[in-house]
Amino acid sequence: MKRFLALATSCALMVAALAGCGSGGTGSGSGSGSGSGGDSGDKVVKIGVFEPASGDSASGGKKEMLGMQYANSETPTVTVGGEEYQVELVPADNGSSTDKAPTAANQLVSEGVALVLGSYGSGVSIAAGPIFGNAGIPAIGVTCTNPNVTAGNDYYFRICFLDPFQGTVLANFAMDKFQAKTAYCLGEAGNEYDQGLIAFFEQAFTAAGGKVIKDSFPTNNSDFNSYLNKAKSEGADVIFTPVSIAYATQIITQAASLGLDIPFVGSDTLDDNMVLEAAKGTDIQLYVSTFYQEGGNPTFDEGVKNYINTADGALDANGGNDTVAAVTAMGYDAYYVALEAIKKADSVDPADIKAALWDVTYDGVSGHIAFDDTNGDAVRDTAYIKHSTNDGAWELETQQTVKQ
Amino acid sequence: MEFFISTLLFGISVGGQYALIAIGYTMVYGILRLINFAHGDVFMVAGLLGIYLSASFPLYVAMPLVIILTVALGFCIERVAYKPLRSAPRMSVMISAIGVSYLLQNTATYVTGGQPMIYPTLPFLSDTITVAGTSIKWVVVLTPILVVVLVILLTQLINRTKVGMAMRAVAKDFETSQLMGIKINSVISTTFIIGSALAAVGSMLYFTNYSSVVPTVGSMPGLKAFVAAVFGGIGSIPGAVIGAFLIGICENFVKILPFEGATTFVDAFTFALLIIILVFKPTGLFGEKATDKV
Amino acid sequence: MIQEKRSKRGALLGLAASILVLVLVIVLENTLAPTSQLFVVLKKGAVYSLVAVSMNLVNGFTGLFSLGQAGFMLLGAYTYAILTVPVSAKDTVYYLFGGSAVKFSLPDLFGGVDTPTGLILGVLLAIILGGCVAAFFAWLIGLPVLRLKSDYLAIATLGFAEIIRAIFQWQALGPITNGANMITQIPTFNNFNITDESGKVVFRLSAFFPMLIMIICVALIVMLINSSYGRAFKAIREDEIAAEAMGINLAKHKMLSFVISSFFSGVGGALFAMFANNAQAKVYTSTMTYEILLIVVIGGIGSISGSVLSTFLYVACSEWWLRGLDMGSFLGIKLGLFRNGFRMVVFSVVIMIVVLFFRQGIMGNKEITDLLKPRKKTKEVAK
């Protein structure tokens, strides 16, 4: 009986695998034609949305995707070669983890997308980069700030600033605003985003004569009291924590209950309403650098708020309120950059779009977007720094520029 | 000095949290010889239950409900996942435990959508006081006291009552105690009920301190609690508690070590400690020596 | 005599089947669209099945409950990655540390990744060295911990894997391990595709390569299991004390099994780095070990072909067939229930069902070749 079962299973496996090949083959066959598939005259161009919907970056990924969905609802078509194409967003969950990212990326490739947007989180983008590269599909990084996303990968572009820039901006800000001499840096061990930013922050901070104390906590750590206490006893003037949202909320709440009066400086990941919620009603001073500040473009703010409040599931994805996250604005811009590229290429073929992307320029809600000629990074020299008002809102502190 | 005392305080507080979980581990291990990998996840589910229930009920209803539901969960896990495997090799039971842990984590990811959830503030426990110049929450002070009270109660239960006697008998020899007319299944269920109740109480204290709940939140405290149980000599409740406090304190002192990068090794340190103990004194600090019968 | 004949026939059958599979892979790869999820499944399945078989060797055949697989994979992956990053790419990859402390790259020593010799020799050497490093650390850790009994051994090896991970995440070792950053730009499976001058792929071998390595390694493990060592391992599994009384050197054989298993896990780790295009310590957590353990259990503890079979099933389900459960529609059924994470819930329920009700897994402790025997026998009798 057991034997029969085993034989049957193995046969089933073979059959299923073959059947899978068949369907896989036809699927990608129609996919490779991208827009030309579909016989009813409704031409479709697929844009892959490579974002985390689970794992520790899920909160950011969902907000970024909101921006794309809103943009898609606003402009659902693009005209190529005189014909109107429907733009379809194809999401794939990369689970915020570098081992799930390649398969999620390949899923997009096998669906026959014309180009890819994302991801929130640099690690997953770096891991998926070669997959898109090998398939010849261009990808536009929306808020992945690590230099290695685009370095060495011809097919990865990005529309946001980079970590060396962000680290320098924040170090300068800490020096100017708080006359900081000693900075305490805390990041997750083994997380390239955290450690990369800390390294750049350290470079800029020590170059300007400051002293940096670096610490890292293991993944899934939830007790930060000792770290914060150490920062206090070491006489830190500022605490730099470029950590993901889940850790940031913990650190802020624990610092609040410790009654810590050292200001916190965070990176773009901390610009999230969950962090804002954690700082609400406390005396914590929280400053973050970001891509966009609500109020920067009232029409966009109004439209996206309306979308968040009305679209199905959007309010949940935004964390239960309608504060506009910078990543949403970036997602919105990324979508339009993608449309610009398709229009400029006048084709839905990935290779043409890639060739056209280098010269795409676009004035988005987060500022002017253009790509440099070496890596396809955005040419940006401005970051917004904002602080929590501790009643559930951000307030623009300053705009910082660094001349490269 | 103030810095030293406050670090010690945090260590004791963390140790107290581990202790509450470690008791559950050590009791189950003492009786079933099973590392209940799912215990840390039961703790996580208790945290999530606290969040969801307090959203729809007032706290004085929600918190007892959390305990009841967690106990029910622990009971069901034992009945469904461990009881059918009682005669199977120990490895199968442990694999089943890993499976349950996998299931609970994945279900939690599905339900929460992978987003960190914020635990409600409990009145009084979340209020802060100042001890030795550091402002801390009441829960930090209360946890160790509660743990000590629980240990006294549990040792009384085990040494003085009939159920306790049955537990000791089952732990000593499974089959003989069955022959002596002890209802093994109800004894084991009792153990799981006590363990889960403690995990539920532990979750309230833990998440009042560290307010965000993610699906993997239980795995690390769970493993550390197990290390604590081994440290103290598995099967011994006072041993587990002392082990938990020691680990909590050591861990917090590793976090403030002055040389750079030391903090990367906070978890690694705990495991290194475990391996050293296992190699040099496998029975732990208070464990009884067991002999293999041929 | 009879036994020898039987195992010989099994070996022949296995050989024939492997060749058939390899040919099939080449044919499929060069006829189907290369973007099909099938190839992801084949590649990942090859990597995972090697690790699953190596775990089965120590857990299923020797009866040592080890949970250190992810740690050994990490060692293999990092050794491979550190040794194969092209010299020209080192500054970009190790950008935080101003270049790598390892000044050479194995493929470059043999003429570069773009030449066939450089690629094949360099990559193979790096893979084997990856296995060796893992085996060395296994020996080191095995000295103290292999004396421990079942669950203590499990937790000690699990702890060991966590320690290894912390070491590789240590920023101070950055010039070698690249700290928290992943090591990228390493030769991957795609480098094995044959291209013409313009860089266009003319013949695809990217799924063939991992399958080939996997089949060779698994064959080696099968040979080991069928040798006198293998019988000693099984004796230890059945009863340590009896085995010792029979004159089997427990410490030596346990160590041997543990080290060999770790070697192949290391090789698997190196292949995983090739599959994932990078090496990063963050990935090799205990969750990965659990995943592989569950694969072994589903396949049947003590069955090599079971492990291989269940790996491909597992990977195909999780990466391909069940994805619809996450995306909103599965087999044409659309339900609000189907949203992110549902796939894993269904998956873990299936696993629990297997663990509880089909304790033997797919194959129990039988092999595929065993399944074909009795039928033949009845035929002979009929004659």
C-alpha cells in the first residue's frame, strides 16, 4: 500500500512537472510579447511591483505600493505607437528577505513584465538585480538607497538619493543643529542598510571632528534599554538609528519610558506613521531625513488621501490613518517615470525601455528626477529633514543639500 | 555606579521574562523529555490575542480571556500534535513541535499581514518610577517578584499536592507510573495548562515592556528560555529561574561591553554559554543525574 | 551475493535515471522559455535536495539529531563567495572596507570567469573548498558536542549555527566577510550558459550545472551509505550500545558521519550562493534548518530518494504551484481569504498532517529502486 502510494506520488510529480512545463511555456510565450498578447483589442503592458508585503519591511513596502496603485488609478493607460495600452500592475512579494527575493523576481520575469518598480529595502533589490539583468528587464529602484543596488548592474536604475549622501546630510545636520560631538549609532547586525548608513554617517561625522560609538543588536532583539542607557552614560549628544520600522518603534517607546532627552536622528525608514505613533505623546526628539514632506504638493496630497480613504484595503495598508508617507510619493513618481520611459521608447519591449530610461527626465512631486550616466542613479542633491511634533504629525525642519 | 545598577536592573527584568517562559519549558521537558519548540510561539500568540481582544473588550475582560484562550491553545497543541506521537521516537515529537511552531508563525504572519502590532498599555504596569536614578516601568520591578512568588507556589504544588506527586512520578518513569494507576494524559495536560498560563502572563509583562509584536517575536526568547532551563538543570524549576536571571543579566552586560562590535555577539554569547555548560556539566546547575538503561 | 547483485542493479537503475534526468533538463532548458518558474524550481530544488540528503545522512542514517545545517551552508556559501569575487569587482563589492583582504580570486587565477577553464576550475575548486571549510568547522564543533544525546545535540548544533552567523556579521571582519553587506557579483549558474561573441546565449546549461553537481554528490553519499561505514552508521542509529558492543567505534563513526554531512551541506551552501547571486549571513537562520528538516521528514527519514523527491515537491509547491494562494486566485477560485501569507498557512497545515498521520513520509526508509523489485519477483514466479 505504502509502496503504491509512493509510486503514485512520484508519478503524479512527474506528470505535474510536465504539465507545469507546458503551462509555463505558454504563459511566458504570451508574456514575451508583452503588450501584443490578448486578442480583444485591449492591449496591456505589465509593470512589475517588486515590494515586500510580509516580513519586517512590509509596512514600508505596502505604502510604497499604495503610491503606485494611486498613480495607476489616476493614469491607467499609456499611448505607444499611437495605440492605447492598459497598464497592469503585477505585484510580487519579496518577503523582505534576500533568500525569497530571487524567486519573487523570477515570478515577475515569468509573468512577462515590461519593467519593474521597487523595492523598498536595499538588500532584496541587490539580491534580485541579477535576475532582472539576466532577463533583460529594466528595474527602477524607488527608495532603495544602498550604493550596491545600481553599482555593477546595468539594468537597475533608481529615483532616490543614495546612502553616502544621506549619511552625510544627517551627520551635517546633527553637527549643525545640536552641535553634537559624540554620536551613538545603533543598527541591526547583518543588515546592509543599517550598517552601510552608519558607516557613511561615521565617515562624515568623524571627518568633521566628531566621535562615534557604534553598536549593533541581533535580529529579533526587543530589549534596547541597555543600549540606550549606554548611549546616555557615554555622553552621546545624538543617537543615530537607521533601523527598520519594527525596531524603530521599540527604540522610541523604550527611550520614552527611560525619559531619555538625547535627540534621535533617523534615516528614511523612520519616516513612517507607526514610528510617529510611537513618538506621540512623549518628549522624544525625533528627526528623520526623507524624500518628500506632506504639503510639498497639495494636489497630490489631497488626491492620495482621498485614495487612501476610499480604495479597498488602502487604509489598512497605510497603517490605519491617512498620513502621506514619503515612500508613497516616491512610488507615485516611480510609476510616472516608468510611463515616461515607455512613452519615450515608444515600445513595450524591455530592451527599448531600458535604452530610453537613461534620458528620461520627469518633474515629480518629490522633485526633479533625472538619471546619471554611470550607474543610472538619480541626480539628487536635496533631502528633507523633518521632526515629529509628538502629536502625530511631521513638521518640516529644513532642507539639506550637499554639493558633491 | 548608577549605570551599573541600571544595567543590572534591566538584566533582572529581562531575566524575569525569560524565567516565565523557561518554567513552561522545563516542566514539559521534565515530563515528556520534549523540547517544546512551539512554546515561544504560544507566547507570541498570547501577545497577539492581547492586542486583538483588548481592541474589542475592556482590559479587565480581555486579559483573563487571553489567559483562558492561551491555555486552550496549549491544551489543544498537546492533544493534537504531541499525544498521537507518544509512542513514536523522540525525534518525531520534536519535529512535530517544530511543525507547530512553523504553523503558528505562518498563521500569525497571515493574520497580521506581517506588520508589527502595538501592544496596548496596561494601567499601572506601564507607569514609570525612578529607581537609582533610572526611570523604569513598574513592570520591571514587578516581574522578578512575581516570578519568585510563582516559583514558591509551583514548588509547593509539585512537592505537596497529589497532582504534583503524579507529575514527579511521570517524570521519573513513564510506564511504571502508568501501571501505578496515574492518568498520564491528564497529568501531561495539566503541565501544558500551567505552562501556557505562565506564557500568557509572561506575554503581558513582556509586551508591556517591549510593545511591538511580530510573528517571530517568540522564537528568540523561547530559545533563550530553553538555554536557561538547560543552564539551571532541565526539569528543575528553581534551576530554570536562576538560569534565566543569570542569562538575562549576562546578556545585558554583554550589550554594554566597551569594545566595538561586542554587541553583535549578544545572542551568540548565550549559545556559547549553552555549549560550554552542555559539554562540562550536561545536567546543569541543579539537574539530577540520569543514567541510561540498556 | 544476492545483495550485491541487487545493489548493483539499483546502482545501474540510478545511473540510468540520473542520465535521463540530466538529458531532460538540457532539452527542457533549450526548448522552453528560460523565464519559466520551472527552472527556478529545478535550481533551488537541486541545491536544497543536496542539503536535505546531507541532513538525512546524519539525522536519518546515523540517528544524530543535528540542527546546524544552516551554519554549515553559511560557511560553504561565504567560502565560495569570498574566493570567487572577480578581482576587478572587489572594490565595488567591499566598498565599505576599501577592497577585500583576499587579494585573489580563484576563477581569475585560471584565466577569468569568461573562459571555460577559469569558470569550471575556479568555481569547482571554490565549491569544494567551501565544503572543506564546513567540514573542518564540523570537526571542530563535533569534538565536544557529539558526545551529547539527541535533543541536547540538536540545541547545541543550533546554537553553533547562530554563533557562526554572528561571527560573519561582525563588522570587524569586514575586509574578509564584507560585514553586513552581501557579497555580490560572484559567478552564478547563469555563467554556465554558453554564449556567442555578442553575448547572446546559444546553449543553456544553467539548470544542468546544479543538477549535475547534486547528482554527483548524492551518488557519493549513496555509495557511502552502502559501504561498511554506512552499515556502521545504521547500527549506531538502531542502538548505540549494541553497536558499540559489536565493535563499532562510536566516536569515530559519529564524527565521520557528521563531518561528511557538513561537507555536503557546505557544498550545498556554495550552490545556494550561486543560486541566490549573493552570500549574506542574514539568510542562514534556524528557519532555514527547520525548512530542510521538514523536507527530510516529508520525504521519509532514512530515504535518500525520498529526500530528493520531497525537495522538488516542496520547492515546486512553495515557489510555483501554490503561489496563487497568495495572489488572490488559486485554480481559478477567487476568495478574499487568498491574500499574502495564506500559502504558508496551507503549507504548514499540510506539513503537520504529514508529520502526524503519515509519519513515514513519502518513502519511509525505502528507496525508489526498492519499489520496482517485488513486481519483478512475482513475474519471475509466474514464469
